[in-house]
Amino acid sequence: MQNGGLIPTDEGHYFSISSIVVSPEGRGTITLKTSDPFDHPLIDPGLMNSEYDRFALREALNKSLRFVEGPAWQDYIVQPTLGLPNVMSDTELDKYIIESAGLSLH
């Protein structure tokens, strides 16, 4: 996802809510690609390989969606962006989270 999903649109205004799992349960791996010490290693950050991490982001996403459904946003929020439909099952939310997850800049 280019620029963490914060791709400006050509029309109108928008705002975004980002949710981050600060202390993920899932763990990635770093392995040697070859025996050459100058070759870059293979790095798998292990994003979303933990059920708890997916649960945490699913809850954060659901709470964010409920927040923007509040009456204060009624005349401002037209529709979600980045392929996020209005209603999703937990399975669909997990798929969306896995496909759109990225690393933060910490």
C-alpha cells in the first residue's frame, strides 16, 4: 500500500484514522538468504500472523467505524475509502486487515 494508504484524492477532502498494534503478539523472522554475508537477509515481519493481533485491529477498526457513524459526522462523512465497504463480517475484516496492514515508522 503506497504511503500507508494515505493517498490524496483528486476531489474533495478526507481524513483518516490509523490503528496500530503497539506491542504485537506475532513474531517475524530474519534468515540468511545465502552464505554470502553481504547479501541482504530474508525478513518476514510476521504481520497479522497472530489471532490476537487480528482481533485487536478488528476491534479498533469496528470502534473507528462506529465513531464516524456518530451524528456529529453526519454531513461530513460520505463514504469509506480504500476499498472498505460499509458492513463487513469478521472474516471480511480480517481479510481487509491482512491485505492492508503495514509497519509503522517507529
